[in-house]
Amino acid sequence: MFDSWFASAENMMFIKHEQERDFICPIKTNRKVAVSLAAKLAGHFQRVDTLDEEENATQEIYTEGVSFPLLSRQTSLHKRSWKYRHSLSRHKRYHT
């Protein structure tokens, strides 16, 4: 688990492939993601804060520079009105 400050593609790839670990981290709302592998390959990205996602629902997303899908889950922390979107790496290994 780490802060969004460290949620770069390079860090995610290092943790998943070099350290062979899964991770949980919030990602910034302006991060561009694709909602499917086909959308990623076609270059169709959108800001993560524009995803139509119910709270606590899990959605697979793809980001530039990361060779594996992330699971996105929007949650409220401490019953406040602001939201965090967490990315959870998948247990399955993906290779480029």
C-alpha cells in the first residue's frame, strides 16, 4: 500500500514484475485510463474521474505504461464526501 504520490507507471511495473507483489494505491483523479484492452490499444483514454462507477464497485482499467490491468474501486474514506479511487493489481501475472 502506498500513496498516490508514488503511483507512477514505473513504480507499478517494478512492484509487479521485479518484486512480484500485488499492491493497493489511490490514483489521482486526472490520471488517464482506458476501460478495456481494446480501448487502450486504440488510444481511447479518459480521465479516471469521468468513469461512471458506483461506489465500492470494482472495474478493470488500463493505464499507459503499465502492461497489466488494474482493478479500480471508488470508496469513501472516513465517511467524508471526498472519494479515493484505489488501484489493486491483479493476482494473475501479465507479461508484455
